[in-house]
Amino acid sequence: MARRHINGPGHRGECLTASKRLFVNPGLADEQQRRVLLHEMCHIGCPSHGKKFTARLRRLAELGETWATEDAERSAHWHRVNANRLLRQMVTDVAVDRLEWSWIQARRVLAGQMHFQPMVFERTYPWARPAWEKEKREARAFQQRYAQLKAKFAAK
Ligand SMILES: [Zn+2]
């Protein structure tokens, strides 16, 4: 799977796990290229900035690559922010597209998308359910207004 980190925090490289290739922006200074290569190396078989990835960076830090500690923190932060943003969008999509679903059904799908067991998912993202309920209420209200308007004009 192709992974681009052009927009990530300080990532100027790319790791293509499937074709076993690492890319580094050749415009960088030597030391920066070396760090980017190591960062991308940590992505082998591990495309996200999740726990496994940050554990690898922390291991590098233990081996003397002191910069990797900060990179691990930045990467973990970036991962959390993006995971939250991505999930918020999926919550809206599920609520609006599957108005008939119960929370249990929606949660199963959302948890699967985030690679969590449903209960772990609910603990990790406690805001997901209220957000889903709000989206659903709004979608229902919209549907009702539409039905009322349609009935009103049909009566004329
Ligand atoms: Zn990365």
C-alpha cells in the first residue's frame, strides 16, 4: 500500500510497503535525509502513525537517535488528530445514510473502520455516540420538514 507523508509533520519521504521501496526527498540535507529514511523504515508493514509505529521510533531513540523521541510524539499527535477528524466524518455519514440503524449497528461499523472492538471503541471515542445522535436528530428533522412541505403543496 502506498503511503505518502508529504503532508505529515516533517515527513519528506514515502514508504511503499508492497514494492518494498522507500523514498526520500533528495532536496534535503544529508542528516535530514537520514532521519526521513529511518522514519520511513519504521513504516514498513506499518502504514499508520499508531502505537506500533511510535514504538519503533521510541526504540530508535533508545538506540541513540535522540531526535526520534520528538518525532514519535509529533507522529502520535498527528495520528490522533487525523483519526478524530476521520471518525467525525464517518459518524455523520453513517447517521445520515443509515437513519434506520440503532447505535449498536452504527457502532459495529464505526469500530470496524477504526480497527477497534466495539466496547474499546466506545471507551476510546466517548464523543462518537452523542455526535451520532445529534446528526440523526438533525437528519430526521430535515426529513420531517420535507414531508410537511410536500404534504402542504400536495393539498393545494
Ligand atoms: Zn510517517
